[in-house]
Amino acid sequence: MGEGPRDSFAGHRFADAALLRQAFTHRSAGSPHNERLEFLGDALLNLAIAEQLYARWPKADEGAMTRARAELVRESTLAGIARRLELGALLILGPGEMKSGGHRRDSILADAVEALIAAIYLDAGFDVCRHAVLALYEPLLSALPPLHQVGKDAKTRLQEWLQARQLPLPTYTLLSETGDEHDKTFHVACTLAEPPLAAEGDAGSRRAAEQRAAEAVLGMLPA
């Protein structure tokens, strides 16, 4: 998992193991499940991210901050955090969801992250919760695009960066498709000729996988 023991996430070790178990329990596995925690976690996450954007972008207007927050808290971003934490292996799912690959589904992974945030809040209070959110989001917050690019997706930002320097456009290559027809995972590579860089991305659609690969390449480019 990369975050320490299985009772420790984003620098917080749980005192109440039952809260952590509930955060990872999907409704298909019975009650208590994580839907109420997800509801609370969504609000806590939005508050913590809004507070950070307000502090980091003193000249941003409401629209820019709203668009940036939407990108940071959307399902695909949360699912990416879940995969980084390897939460899929910790999810408690009913037999049907297990069989259909629910531990790989973006919506279920995203819900688990929101539920985890709420569980940290209930276990230790808002200050600890805020610290945990920042620990989870620091790479994404540090990589925020300039204000004038907020709202543009990664492929657009990468294309504009290359065009501004009269460099060749990227190529996107589908490396593999795995999973059942209704629950596929696409693995895509984004490759630059100049500067010579490449990165890969996984997602539930080819377009989303291309976006993730482009985002990874953007993170490699010189400032």
C-alpha cells in the first residue's frame, strides 16, 4: 500500500478499527456499509480542497476555483488515489460485485476514498482529516496548472505546451484491454518524440486512459 500498516492511511492510524472496516464495506456486502460515510466524506473533501485552493490562489475568482475543485474531487481523480493506495484489495464486496470486478470500478473506488476521509474525521477530528486530505492530494495540488489553463484537460494542455514550442504532437498507443466486456480496463501509452518522454495510464475507457497518460507526461515536462 505504501502508506504503512493496513490500519494506517495518509499518516493516520485508526483507533476505531470498526470505522475503517465500514469505510471499505460496499452496500452489496451488507450493513454497516460505507454510503453514509461517503456522504460525509464528500462534504469534508470539498471543504478541504476549497480551503486549499483559496489559500494557494489568492487572485483566482470563484469560477476558476470551482472548476479546479471539480477536477480534483471528480470520480476519476478519487479512483486514481484509491489505486495509488491499493484500496481495491481492501474492499469488502458482495459476491456479485466481486465476480463483476467491483474492486476495479472507478465509482466504487472513489466512494471508498470519500468514506475513508469521513472515517478519519470521525476517528480523530477535522484537523487530522484535513492533514490526511492534504497528504493524499499534495502531488495533485502541486501539479495544478496555471490559472488560465484551469478547466482544460490534460491532453489539451499537453498539446498546447508542445505547439507553443513548435514540437511534434504526442502519440497515444493502446497497449492492452483487460476485463469483461462491461468492465474493461484500458492501458494506454503517451509518447513524445521531443522531448523524448513516455508515460502510461489505465482507466475504464480509452479516452480516460489517454488523459491519465497525458497527465503523467505533463508531470515530467520542464517548468
